[in-house]
Amino acid sequence: MKKTLEFYWLKYEVSAIQQLIQNSDGIDSFVFSYYFPESYDESAPFQLVAYAHMVNQTHPDGIYSTNYDVLTIYNNSPEAISGPAILSNNIISLEQMEILINDPENPDYLVFTPHINVNQHVYYTIKAYKDSEEANASPYNKALFDGPPQEETNPSPPAT
């Protein structure tokens, strides 16, 4: 039997994204790195941390923020991925992120769903979600975007 790793769906609150943007002078992109939490649970899953990449007068070549957010597990939904798999940083531009969070429907959070591409890089599709009374009655809240994913992270080095 092939060995697999479980990557969970992850949730990133829009309020946390907005705060990272406001506190990151010259932000041009979000970088998502893998995070393995301290745990006694042998099945503790990988998560992601979100950093800001910034280019400004003080750092014209770019610098990563010292602050980061840990994305939380969403609805305990794992994706089992078997190798080969390349785990590298994932990137989404500030412009792409602003399209997601500034939707007229005012999303409350983004959900990152893991996938593996033809080059064996693990990447994430991202959809915006809004809390609603109807959605809270079911295990999944309502996606604001139906059809194809709104955005995808780009594994770095570029795997596309």
C-alpha cells in the first residue's frame, strides 16, 4: 500500500488577512509555508502559515514579515496525497487576494483546499465563503463562488 500524507482544508479569516495587509508596508504577495504544530498526536496534520512579502524604500529587494498567521483546520476535511509530492512555499499576489476578500458579498473567510499538480507540487485552490444561518446548520458554509476555483496558489519555485 502506498504511503500517503493528509493535508487538511484550511481556513483563513478575512479579518486576519486585512490586518496583515494593514501591518505590512509595501506588501506585494502572501507566502504560505508549511507548518507542523507541536503535538503529542501522531496524526497531527500539516497546516500553513501566511507571511507578507514586502518591497518598500527600506527593503527594495524585498523582505518577509516577522508576523504570520497560522491557518486553522476547516471542517476536519483531509485530502490524502501520495508521493511523489514536493512541498514548497505557495504564493498568491496581493492583487489576487484583494479580489477574493473585497468581493461585493463580503466574505468572512477563505478556504484553502490542497491538490497535487502534474509536476508533483502541492498547491491550494481558494474559495471565499460567507457565514450564514442556513450554512451554519450544515457541515459546510456556502461558497460565494460556484463553478471553477476563484484562485489558486502558485508553488514556488514556479511549478506552473
